[in-house]
Amino acid sequence: MTRRHRVDAGELRDALAAVAGWLDGDGRPPARDELARAVRLSLRALAQVAPGATVEVRVPPFAAVQCVAGPRHTRGTPPNVIETDPRTWLALATARHPWPTALASGAVAASGPRADLSPYLPLV
């Protein structure tokens, strides 16, 4: 993801509203493009809130971003990686699921000494 594209707060709210029913368990699964949009915009918002390149956050199959200030990683597998599924990521970003619980349950895989997003979540 490029950093030159700032995330508009209204656009992020709209994207998250489109998947809110599904996240709350009250709605049918969102269309793939709606889900992808919500994931990508929220990851870009994370990169704006926590600029840097120390931690790579992956939400396959939609996107990955580098964020969090600290030593920059440029080649190979980053030493600090966080990976989760789209539903868990969006639940974390919207305060529906707390970071420590997601980590303890295995819903989030985090490796490396700086792989902690708790200071930056929730995003909205």
C-alpha cells in the first residue's frame, strides 16, 4: 500500500458500516469487494496512525501494511509480523474484539518483540 493516499475518515466509516451487521452477527456476509474495501482502508488508517516499517500486518487475501516506528525492515521476512483473518481484523479495528483476547485465543498470530498493536487499536 502506498502512503501517499490518505484515508478519509468518512470513507472509512462508510466502508466499516457496510460490514457492521456481519461483524455483529446480525447480517449476511458482505460482498467480497465491500469486505476488501473495509480491510484495505482500515489497514491504511493503521499505517497513518502508527507510521513506520517495523511491523508488517497481514490480512490475507486482501492486504498487508508496514507500520509502527522503529528499525526499518527492507528485505526478506520481517522480524515482526501480525497476521489475522478479515473478520478478526475488522473486529479489532472497530473495538468489537480486544487485542489481548484475540492474541490469547489464537485469532491473531503475532511474532517478534514489536508485534503489538494494542496502543493503536481500536482505530474507530
